[in-house]
Amino acid sequence: MARDSRTTKTSLLRAATGEFAEHGIAGARVDRIAAAAGYNKNLIYVHFGSKDQLFDAVYEDAVKEILDAAPFDADDLPGYAGALFDFHIGHPHLMRLARWHSLERPGEVLPIAEKANAAKLRALSAAQGEGKVDAGLPPHLLLALLVGLAMTWSEGSPEPATADDDAAGIAARRHAVVVSAGRLTRPVPRS
Amino acid sequence: MARDSRTTKTSLLRAATGEFAEHGIAGARVDRIAAAAGYNKNLIYVHFGSKDQLFDAVYEDAVKEILDAAPFDADDLPGYAGALFDFHIGHPHLMRLARWHSLERPGEVLPIAEKANAAKLRALSAAQGEGKVDAGLPPHLLLALLVGLAMTWSEGSPEPATADDDAAGIAARRHAVVVSAGRLTRPVPRS
């Protein structure tokens, strides 16, 4: 692809990320995206085909960024939950994208997300087998609950993200997530 | 209000609940709501004023239903988390409403929700004071995390609600939520 064409696509993707994060898939307007990027809206159709396909491109980039942000570590699950929390707080627009995606395309899972999830489950299952992580719950349920804990205060959650969100409030939430992840995963003796 | 007028409002609210749950606030169409209820759309403006005010009415009813569904019991927090889970699974359209509300009106909290939350926090704080609930985390953070756990598989969550959702899968998720709520709240000895 020529350099100019790459620049155009990059600008359109950046503008589209903002628009979709703000308004969702149905609510996004192709002409606002074109105006924000400073291009004619025909270029969106030329490069991406349709608004839905533009969302596909935006969302795949977002999922890659989310997957890269918090590397999974089965030996330090509280640390993993804390890293997820940090990423969500630092990237509210990506969290909004993920919420719209869940609401507007329920059940759709990207292959890259599925693959990453399978790798996490293998590592978690191994850590349970070695007795490093409590084995009272199956790995897929435990992993989902850890993610749920880390998302308690993320965008689109019923807890108002705007209340009590100064630096001290955010640090207290992070601490609570890390402590809770420890309590969920630390091996407990079974009778 | 005359009986006919009450019937009209009830029918419009029911149709509006379905439409807003499916499409969100911006995506909802007043003419689809009128058509689904079998009334002229002018009646929506007569009774509710605007699409936004119609959403206000729908959402306040939904919040009341959610608050009534799972009575808070500081002496049985795993049971409370399980009841919340059951309600979410059984009322996916109300969960979708709550998610759209969070995304489209970030930071808005209804007074009835604020009041109910304050009562829960008082009860939780008292239970911590009596040593029935672990006091390692402040009550407002602990309560938010319990709700977050119970919502792990609810609508608009990144965990695909459609996978593994037969009766056995749902029972396993419920069990995982209840066990995890116990681990988060059971008093642990402090050194």
C-alpha cells in the first residue's frame, strides 16, 4: 500500500475509534468520522467498504491493544487483575468500544480473542495442577470472575465511574481488586 | 387518571422497554414503539413529552424492579450475590437497559438507587463491625466488587453470554459466583 493510502487509513481509523467509542455502532455517523479525519467520506467506503466493516477494523485493533496490555501471569493473578484494572482506567474509550460491541453484536468473539483466552486457560489449569492456584473452580469460570472483578469500575459498569475517582479513590479501588483476586485464587486447604 | 389513559401508558411503557433494551437510547425509534404498542406516536409525546423522558420512565421502572429483586442481606452475602446472578440471567432486557444507560448517560444515578445503596452500605458496615463480614475492605468497595462478580456473565459483559449457557453451565456459573462471594466476605484472622 502506498504511504499516502496508509496515512489516510490510519487517520480514518483514529477518527472512527473516537466516534464508535462515543456513540456505538448504530449511533456512529460516517460523515462525522470523515469530517474529524479531514477526508471525504467516500474514502471510508473505498478503504473499508461499509460502516460495519470500519467498525470491524477499529474493534480488531482495540482487541489487540487490550490483549497486549495486560500479559497473563498464572503465577501472579492479583498482579494480572491489577494490570487489567490499570488498563481499563487508562483507556476508557476502548472499554466503551468493547461494551458497545457486546450490546450490539452479542455472542461475537474475535478469533484472536478466542486464541488468547485458550492460552490463558491452559496456563491457569497448569497452575491449578501444580497447587499454585486454588483448584476449587474450573479455570474458565475463575478467569471470567477475575476479569469481572477488574472491570467493576470500568466504563459501562453500573458503578458510576465518575464518583470518588480522584487519585486516592482509584488507588483504593485498585487495591481492592488486587486483594480480592488474591482471595479468589490463593489455595485453601480442603478437608 | 382515567382507566383508558393508564392502559395506554402501560402499553407504551412495555413497548418502549423492549425497544430501548434492543437499541439503546439514541438507537430507539419512537415510531417503532408506537407501532409495537398499537398507538399513534403522538400519544407518546402527550404522555411522556419526549423520547428521552420516555426512557426516564422506562429506566426508573427497571431500577425499581432490579432493586426489589434481590433484597440485600448482610448476613448472607453469598446468597445475595446468587440472587443478583439469578435476576440478571432471568431479565437480560433489564440488564441491557442498565448497560445502555451507563454508556449513554455516564455518571447519572437515580435517587432511588442512591438511597437503596446507602441502606446496603449501612447494613454492610454494621456486619463488618460485628465481625460477621471481613473488614479488610471498606464497605462501598466490597459491595461494588460483589455486584461486579454477580454481573460477570450478564448482558453487555465481555464474557459471551451465549457460550456454554445450558442449564448445567448456568448452574456452574452461579455456584462460582456464590463461592467467590464467600471467599471475598468471610472474615479472615489478621495477624
